[in-house]
Amino acid sequence: MKFGRRTALLLAGLGALHLAVLMAGLFSPYDVAQQNRDLPFAPPTRIHFVDAESGIHVRPFVCDFMDRPDSPGEYSENCDKHFPVHFLVNGVRYRMFGLVESDVHLFGVRAPAHIFLMGTDGYGRDVFSRFLYGGQISLFVGILATALSLGLGTLVGSFAGYYGGWFDSVAMRVAELFLALPWLYLLFALRAFIPLSLSANEAFLLLIAVIGAVGWARPARLIRSVVLSSREHQYVRAAQLFGGSDAYILRRHILPDVHGVVLTQAVLLIPQYVLAEVTLSFLGLGVAEPTPSWGNMLSSLQQYYVLASYWWMLVPGLVLIPVFLGYMLLAGETRSNPNAAHT
């Protein structure tokens, strides 16, 4: 595949994020359910390389937290003792890619110190670890729901554009109905008919099915227009005259023309569907605690004192901004260079 430098950088950045999320057990120092009740809403841990006595340290170190007696609920650093950051340490067990069991973590510190790169939540759980594991829900809901939407859209759009007739008329009228409905309220309506007491796996699959089934209409209309144009090409008519089957013509001559549309729609739909999952979980209609997702991690911000006092609880939401921008820029690159999808 041929990509420009900017497209390659965007793909590398998004690929690194998805890899970190996929390998969350390696990159996260703590278990997502591990609570430190003595450290609720602890701020992000500062990483030190310099101290007043020894000067510069080659190995980074952290200091322990201590309560401030004059300000209950607030913390200060106690640097009387240094705790070096170790790499490739043993910790809680996890499954890499859901298959290989391991207990190796990229970094960590020895007790009683802690390393909270994004602080802790109200239960003292490490926000950084929960952010990585939450991405396994939010990002892959977006990816799998996009695959479902594009699969349905490609199927309906290809048949409607190639065969036409009554199927084309019915399919496009249904697609117009889906496009006219506000998708967010439609998601709320569909979710309202389903019990809230679902396991994490059931909620994950439900979000994929509901979000993916709602978004098929726009890709179907775009793919239909490409197929309508492609079926008039001379080589398609020649294949028909030589007795090529409909399945062969669609697979060999028609569907290759829709690759660019499918790729562009994929990079546009993934961030939209991630945002849909975040919105549903934020409102308590998606994946529920204690399983983390980017949406339910932000739900604590509905409480004013959290929003006003603990700025680090906003960090998971702020990290979403470059993720969405990366996908949007990649969509722009794909539109400007539609042949990048072809070898």
C-alpha cells in the first residue's frame, strides 16, 4: 500500500494507541479493580530525576504520598525516601490478547509507594490502568460496530445498485428513514427496551449490535451510487455478455471500486461510534462498573465537586480529543488520496 508521510504518521500514532490498549495488561501497573481506600482522588504521581541531596538520578524515582494535616483529603509528597521506578516487573496476572497468561508489567514501584500516572478515582483505583483497559471496550466497540455497519451497508448498497428494481426502492426508502432519525435519540430508544442488568460481555455485544445496526444507511447509499456507476463500465458489460455470473462480476469488477468509499467511511464511523459508546456509558446505559470503559470513567464528572476539585479526572476525556482528531485527519487524507487503499 502506498501512503503519504502524513498518513503514515497518523496510522503509526493510532496504531500505537490501539496496540497499547490491546496490550493493556503489560502497560498498566495495577489491576483495574484494585482499590486503595487510603488514597481516594490522589493526584498524578510526579516522576523525579533530581533530588536536593544526590543530584541527578539515572533511574527515575517517585515519592510516597502523605496526607496534609491542615487540609484533609489533600496529599503532599514525602521524599524522605526515594522509590525507584523498575521496568519489566512482576505484578498481578492478566491475559495478553485474552489468550496468553502473564504477570509482567512494563513498569512499577515497590510498596508502600505508588505510581499513578493519571491519579486515582474515588475508590483509589489507578485511572491510567483503567483508561487502558477501558479502551478495550470503547475503541473496539467502535471498530466492531463499524465493521457491522459497513458489512450491512456494503451488502444492501451493492445489491440495490446492481439489481435495482423493487429491492432498490425499498432499501433506499428505509435508508432515508434511518438518515432522517436523530441517531443519538434512536440509540436511547433502542437501549430503553433492553434490561439494564447485563453482564459486561452482554453489554459489550449489545452496544456493538445496537450502534452498528443504526449506522448502515449512509454507507449503503454511498456504495449504491458507486455500484450504479461501475455497472455501466464497458468491461462489466463485456463480462455479462461472456456469461459471467452476478457473483463473479460483483466480486471481480464491482466491489473493488467501493474499497475507497468503505475505507473513508470506516475512519469516519469509528470515532462516531466510540463517542456513541462513551455517551451511553456516561449516562449509565452502556457498560457498567466495575468494568471500565471511557464512558463510565467520565460519569463521576456529573458530580460538581469532582469536576471542580480533581482536574485529573478530566484527563481521560481530554485524551479522546487527539484520538478523534487523528481519525478525522486520516479520513481527510483518505479522501484526498483514495487510491491509497489499493495495492
